[in-house]
Amino acid sequence: MKVVKLDDVLNTENEIKGENWTSRRLILKDSGMGYSVHDTVIKAGTETHIWYQNHLESVYCIEGEGEVVTLKDNKVHPISANTLYALDEHDEHLLRATTDMRMVCVFNPPITGQETHDENGVYPLVTES
């Protein structure tokens, strides 16, 4: 059994900071679970282009509000606390935060923990352990 507290991750190599977000990586590829789990804060007033070509992601908003815009159809999806969205088609999207948003993110396949978005909003697929 694994037990991970957010405090165990804060200010460690598993707390990754981007320009618009901070991702606290709780369960990673080396945990052997087949997915990864992240506690992520999206900064208020930001827009982030994301396109997970190599991963599927489910995102559960537990605090804040904003929106996701799917770029294939330009559809706006309002997001607020107690809302989940699933990027089940490798959806290229914009994530806009009206307020700080705290999200629980689950990735399949799992990430190793050190990935950051490239210029296209993509996480690389790391195949080795």
C-alpha cells in the first residue's frame, strides 16, 4: 500500500513549476500503478495551450473556476469546483483560469514526474523505467 501526503511532495523534485501552473506529482510511473496522479494549481488569469498527444488525462476541479476550449470545434466548457473533464481523444485545448484553480489530474500512461510541456503543449512519452 502507498500513502502519499501533499506535504511529502511540496518543495521536492516532484513539485514542478511552469509559468502558469504548479504540478505536485503524487503517484508516478515508478509507483507501478499504470497511471499517475497530480495535484495541480493553475494560476488565475492565465491561458495554457495543452495537447497531450501521448497521454489521456482526466481532470477533477476541486477549487476555482475557468474554462477549457477544445480547439477542434472551438467549444467552450465552463469548469468549476466539483467538475471533471476527460481528454479522451487527445484533445488539443486551451485551459483558462478565471481564479486560481486546483485540479486533481490522472494520466494514462503514467508520467515519470519530470516532464514539462513542449512548445506544442505536449508531454513527451517516456517508455523506459
